[in-house]
Amino acid sequence: MGWLAGLLRRPPLLHVATDAGSGSPVILIHGIASSSVTFDRLVPLVEPHHRVIAIDLLGFGGSPAPDDAGYTIGEHAAAIARTIRSLGLREPFVLVGHSLGALIATRYAATHARKVSKLVLVSPPIYLPTSTIGAPGERTAMGLYFRVYEYLRENKEFTIRAAARLARLSPIKNLLEVSERNWRAFVLSLQNSIETQTTLSDLAAVRAPVELIYGSLDVFLVPAGIKIAEQLRTVTAHRVEGGDHIIRPRMARVIATAIG
């Protein structure tokens, strides 16, 4: 009956890391193994014109990590929804998601149509089952991603060491964290929200206009998923040449323009 208890459990309130500025609201949701510092280059560009709210995901940053959480897209989105309700916003808002946060933001926008005036997806890892990909090269690439993620999940010490090395090279302090503290949230979010996802069907259900922004050098993206997303009628795509998975200054400017 543990699964029933999980369904009935009230979603936890998440940590609101940033709530600054005034004007129409913009809500920011970061990705896996990170926190709201993801948006350090973006917030100064948006804050002069908007109320900017950055929320740490369930299990990451300053947010709680319940022992019984499965870290599915549904659970992440439910925690985001409760936290947004607690803010008492009286008007629709722009919702921005980066990486895993983009997948969660898509689920939220698909199920809370009246709340979201615009959805901005930054570097979304839109993955498909390998059996649905026709091009052999892209099918092989997708399979490789799944094998790499499985290796990371099953080799804890290697993954924590590798993440620490990458964190030292990051241009944003504390951008990446995989540690004993958030290991369970990392593994289950990877397995239950990224590797197992329904993002394209969620995206097809979004009524708000969608701005899709990604870097040409982003190694976490698979072209097959991005191509399908770009073809949806609500989606306007922006490819940032030379951009990678991190929100660096150039990408931050593109995102700020998309927010409006």
C-alpha cells in the first residue's frame, strides 16, 4: 500500500530561492543536480521588468527531500504547483524551465493552462524510446544516452567524483551537485523523470505559446526529440550557435528576450 500513501501524501512546499523585482511574474525552474543558481546570469536581465521567482526542485538546493518520494515528473510538478499556489499570484505568469526543469514545467503548463501565459523551455532533454526513432544514427545515439545514464545511476562513487570535477570547471559557483545529500533525488529523478518521460505528449497539450531555446553544442540533447518539438504549432524555436547546456551570458540574453 506504499504507492497509495504516496498518492495521498500532500506535496511538500519547495524552497523559493529568489523572489525579487516587480511587475508581471516570471517563475524559474532549474534542472537535475543543480539549484536556482542555474539562473544567475538570467535574473539580472529579467528583474528590472518582472517579479522573478526561482524555485528549487524537490530534493535539490534548499528544498526538502522526502524519504518516500519517487521523484517522478508528476511528483515534481505537484510540488511546484503547491509552491506556486502558496505565492498567491493573481495573474498568469511566464514559466521558464531548464533541462529537467523544462520537462517539469511542460507538465505543469499542460495541467494548469490558465496559470501560464508563456512557457519557455531551455535545453530540454526530450528523449524518445529507441524503438520509435527511424534514423539509425539517432536511434543509436538515444540508446547510448540511456546506457550512460544507467551507468551513472549504478556507479555512485564514480558519478559523485565526476560531478565534483565538472563543478570545479563550471563558470557558475555551485551549479552542479551530486553528493550523498542528494544522491537519491538525483538517481530517481534521472530514472523516473528523464529516462521515463512523456514530454512530447505533455507539450502537445500546452495551450500557451512556447519558446524553445537550445545551444548548438549541447551534448545532452537528442536531435530527434527537438525536431518533433519544433514542429508543434505552439512552439517557436531558437538555436543558440555555440551554446551548450549552461545558461551563459549569450543564452541568457536570448531567454530574456523570449520572456519579453
